[in-house]
Amino acid sequence: MKRLLNVLYVTQPDIYLGLKGENVHLLRDGESLARVPLINLEAICSFGRQGASPALMASCMEKNISISFFTTSGRLRGRVIGMTNGNVSLRKEQYRISDDEIRSVEIARHMIVGKLYNTEQLLRRMLRDHALRIDQAKVEKVVDLLHKAREQVLEVQDLESLRGIEGKAASAYFSVFNECILQQEADFYFQRRVRRPPTDRTNALLSFAYSLLTAEVAAALEGVGLDAYVGFLHRDRPGRLSLALDVMEELRPIMVERFVLTLINRKQINAQDFIVKENRAVLLTDEARRKFLKLWQDEKDKTIIHPYLKEKVKWGLIPHVQSLLLARFLRGDLDGYPPILIR
């Protein structure tokens, strides 16, 4: 099992990344700010437009350290990765399955089952722990819908039907997401999912965390030899990390939505941590983004018992574990892809 190494988050948009010996060299207007040893890093995430030197990118590619570039709002712009790991036969099988809708459905529905199960369990936990503070009847109705949708997914034979069931279930789930916000209700009122750009504080947090998770899942898939751009549920589109988006489906409720709710309900993030742009986009401030990333990294360092492996695993390794299980299934070592199911 690969170790959970550190991710270097560069949040100030005017920082240029250079190479000094075996270190990432952080520069502002030519002035040296800090050096970070490459040996300690698994990945680098840079927010802004200053970029990185060709020498640093070459060194990172040689050491299999991914560099992900984000806009200041947190949208993933692109990634630099090294030579592909794994054997050719694994990727050829991935491409064959991606071109076969029937085989693609067999994998994609497991991922959607995982997503529906995990969203259902998140709401069930709210009913169990906070029944007196939420609209119990409203949430129970959605929980029942998610449970039935999960049963329907198991019978689906085509991608269009699968997307239809998932879309209706996601819409119902987000219709009661505001019930899960127990603190700072007025400041973080959530009506519906809004993506580009996010126009409220809760959507801003969700979008930022989804971007981080996308980059981490893509790196994990590349690490086991898979092509993060060729998916089964999400079809090919230039520049889209389709397989990363597939694997993310089951991880969204447990790694992003649960985390965002924790930030709000524990008041670790508040209304003063956001700014509103002229186009009504709501973004985290630079200081709030640093705070968010520190809490995100802390969360990744916590451990759970993986329900399939029955082993203690850090949250930050879950994308790597699921990528490995998917690769094993594609190689024929497993009878089916086991999504992660968290109660």
C-alpha cells in the first residue's frame, strides 16, 4: 500500500514555482519565500496563474509527482504527470470496456449504487442524531427514494437509464441538503446545486472540495496504470477526467459533502470567509482557502476501517484504494468492482 505523503498547496496567486536542487522553490517577484523537499511530496496543487518552471515540471515527472493547476476559484485547469505506470494490457482492457456500453454499465452501476448508498446513509445519520432539528418527514421521503433508486440501478441495462435514475436521485438528495445545515443556517442556506459559478457559500465550498477530489482521484488512477480521461459512465470529452468523475461518484457524499457540512456545523468556516464577485460568483478568501486546505489535509489523515478490505486506511488513501480495486477488476482478479459503502 502506498504511503499517504504530503500535498503542497500553493494558494497565493502570485507565487511562482521553481526548482532549487531537489526542492520546490517558492518565489514572489524573484524573491525566495520557501523551499520544500520534493522527496516529501506526492503532489503539488497551485492556485493562480504564475505557473511553474520547466525544470520543476521535468523533475516532478521523473519522480511521479503530479502538479495540478487550479484557478483562484478552485476550478481544475490541468495537470502535469509523468510516465504512465502499469502495463499496456490494463489500459487496452479499459478502452475496450469504455467502447462497450453493456460492460460499461456493469461497472458504472456499482459506482452509482455506492453513491446512492452513501448519500442515503448520510441522511439516515441526520435522522438518527438530529431528528428534532430537521424536517423528519421530508428527509425520510428522500431516504426512501434513494433506497428505491438503488434497487432500480441494479436492474439497469443502459447508460441513459442509469444517468436518469442517478440524476433524479441527486436532485432529491440536494433538495433536503439544507436540512443537514444545523448551524449558521441563514449564512449557508442551500437551495440547489449551482456549479459555474457557485452563487452561494455552501455551493462555493462544495465546488472547491470537488475540484480537489477530482485532482486526487485522477492522480490515484494514473498511479495504478489507468487512464483518468476514459470513463464508463462519463463519456469521452476533450479535457474531461471522465474516469476520475466516475470513481468520484461514490466518494462525493463521504469525502466532500460530509466534510463541508462539518465545516459549517462546527463553525470552522463562516460568512466572513467569502467574497462576492461582480458576476455574483461566491469565492473563498485567500486566508479562508488556506484554512480550508489545512482542515482538508487533517481530514485525509484520519483513519477508517475499509468495509471491503477490512483494514485500517487513512481517508486520503481511499481514492488510491478504490483505484487499485478497479484495476484489479479490469485485470480479472476480482469478480466485480466493489464500491466503498460507509454507514
